Amino acid sequence: MSFTAPIRISLRYGLEIARVEVPLHVLGSFGERVRAFQFDTGCGLTTLSEDVAAALGLPSGGRPVNVFGALGSGVGRLVPATFRFSPDTLSGVPSDLIDSEWVVVAGRTKLALLGFQEVHRHFTIGTDDDTTYFMSR
């Protein structure tokens, strides 16, 4: 299972920024929900804010963990997550379900970061000028 995602260029604070968003299909208490996650190679674990976790129907509670990021530190919670990468694959076949653990952090910030390890364990990654390629290992 391989797929591509566009590299989107935009301006923020007058500076050009590049983003890659990867749609994930997350199984939660509401069934399967689709949410775009920003692929973040600096993110050790896939990380969500409370509002996104609630919208996806992820469980409340979880094991408390200390989290550290560019903007500071705090306490989050590890929750079980089952998801699949976008079924819009090059072959047209949905990916298998993946069991993982994600970090949920406080706040209603619409944060959804896809951690590098989550991708690296399943894919090799390449880019050109406007596309990121996720190729099955």
C-alpha cells in the first residue's frame, strides 16, 4: 500500500511555509472518522489536542505522560488508537488497520500531528517539488 500527499506552500507571517497533510481514518466510539493530520517529522508520537480526540471518539482517561515541544512542556495522556492511512492509495485498496498509542494534550487547539515514527514503521518517504511519496516497506 503506497500513497501520495501534496506539499502545500502558503504564507504565514510573511514567510513561505510548506505543509504535508495526511488524511487518517480513525476508529473511535463514533465509528470511522476522517481527519487530516499534519505530518511532522519532529513529532516523536502522534499528538492530538483534546477537541480533536473528542471529535474522533477516542477514549477519555489514559496513562499520564510528560510532553515536551517547541512551545514548552506539560502533561498529556496516552490513549489507544486504531486507524488506517487514507484509503485513497495508489492501488485503490484501503490500508490495513493499525493499532497504536497517541498522546492527547490539553486544549481546544485543533492540533493533529502525525508523528514521524508512525509513518517510518510502515513506509519509506520521498519528495519532489510538490508531492510526498509514502511507499510501503
